[in-house]
Amino acid sequence: MSDNISIALPSLIHRVGREPIKYAQCLAKHCHCELKRVRRSRNWALTGVPFAVQQLSAQLKASCLNSSQINAADKLTFNPDKLSYLIKKIDTALLTHADKLEPLPAKLTRLISANPNITLAELMHLTECSLSEARAARFAADSW
């Protein structure tokens, strides 16, 4: 869960524009993510911990929803609806990393409830948890 994920964003500036990308980079920095170009190419990449990337996606969605409330005097000099491509790419990438977004105790409980006959070794292999965590989850599931 603490491993960084990387989301490829090909030709991002051509699809979205420079000003929305600068805004997204500031939001990414506040969420402890990194939105930057891949070497000297026109491709971009978003890297960060899955929870931080999910938080960035939520903040981008909120800025798009609040676009009707933004005045001309505000800092934003672009239409936040242009970020929809970036939001869509982040959300589809997060679907492939859904296992990293679920906390370990919830994941163990889900696996045990789906298959009550699962062994501790299988739990440890599927979730990469320790033996004591698997035993605690088994005990908690058996106590119900």
C-alpha cells in the first residue's frame, strides 16, 4: 500500500493545455504527488502513493464542480472543465490499483468472508501481510 504508482499521461499538454496543467501540478504537490514530463518527451506521468493520487482526483473533481462559482477575479485563468481528460485517466488507472486502496484489515476481512476455508498461508500470499496479522484477522472473523 505504500508503493508508488505511476500513471502514464500521453500528450497531456496537447489535450488539456498549459494553464490547467500548472494548476494540476500545484494540486499534485499539495497531495504529495508528482505530475511531470517524462524525460524530454511530450508525455507526462503522475506518480504517488495510491491514497494521495485518489485525493488528487477528488480535488480535481471538486475544482471542476466549483467552476460555475469561480469569478473572473480569481486566480484561475482557464476553464476547469478542461481537466476532465486528466480526471478520467486517473480514475481508470486507480481501478487497476484498487487492491492498494483498500486497507489491509478490510482486505483480510473481505477475503475471509468470501472464502471461510482459506488458509493462513493463502492469506499471507494474497495480501503480503505477516502471520500475526493473518491470525488476528482469522480470529476476528471467527469471533462473529
